[in-house]
Amino acid sequence: MSPAMYVILTTKPGQFRTEAGEGLQPIEAWDYVFFGRVKARFLIAELLTPTRVRVIDEGEPVTVNSVPSKFLESFQSLDAARRELQHLCSFGSMQASLQPRDPATFNAPA
């Protein structure tokens, strides 16, 4: 059995969203809050099998792309994916934080 791999999906409400489909098991989700506003959402998912991820551009006209999971950065552990999120969301002393959310509501309206 091969070791687990993890990917991070990103959604920016009002701009684009990613959808975890077959082959991805959502593990945990986070809101990136910058000065009190949700700027992005992140979903850490276990990559069970090579798959494709839908990326929906919410502008007009709406555009849907199907991206192979092999093009996503992957992490060998859940802790490594969490460290990457912390790194992505650290901006010195600015008011930025990650707040946990239910993975089932990853793409729910803000």
C-alpha cells in the first residue's frame, strides 16, 4: 500500500471555487480571515486515487476547468499540508488567521 498523499484545494468566494470529487477524501477545511473578512477557503483532502479537480471561475461567463490531480502540489502527511497552510497565511503582524470550518460546507455561500 502506498503512503497517503494530501492536497490543498482553494476557493475564493465570488471569484472561483474548487470541488473535491471522486478520488479525494476531505479531511479538514479552513477559512482564511484577513482583517475580519473571509478572503479564501482551504480544504485539505487525502488523494485516494489520481483524479481530476473541478475549478469553476465564477465570473461571467462561468468557466469550468477540469485539472488533473498530478498538477496539484501534494504533501506526504497531514501535518505537512497544515504547515504549508500556516506558511501561506502568515504575513508578519497583519490580522490574518485560519479558522476551522466543517469540510462539508467548504463551498457553501459566504
